[in-house]
Amino acid sequence: MSGRGLLRRCKFCGKEIKPAEGMMYVKSDGTIWYFCSSKCRKNMINLRRSPKRFKWASV
Ligand SMILES: [Zn+2]
């Protein structure tokens, strides 16, 4: 295997992503984001779409 040192980090939580794991999200402008899980991907995209503040605690 090659590519040592190219470890990617989750755009949302900052966790390191193993080569066989995670997922990629390509924005319309060509920017590529990597996420460790679909949960992080959804959170990041939802945060960007919503102008409201994200609430961690559900009522
Ligand atoms: Zn993550």
C-alpha cells in the first residue's frame, strides 16, 4: 500500500479516517470533504444549510 501520510480527517469531527472507511462528499464547486460516518456528513451538511443554531439537546 502507498499513500502513507495522506490520512484524511473527518471534516466535521476531525477524527482520522482509515483508507477503507469513511465517505466523500463533493461540493458543487469541486471541493471534496471527507467524513468518518454518514452521521458526520449529515451534521455538516445540515449545519451549512440551516441558518438556525444547532441544538444538541432535544426537548
Ligand atoms: Zn466524523
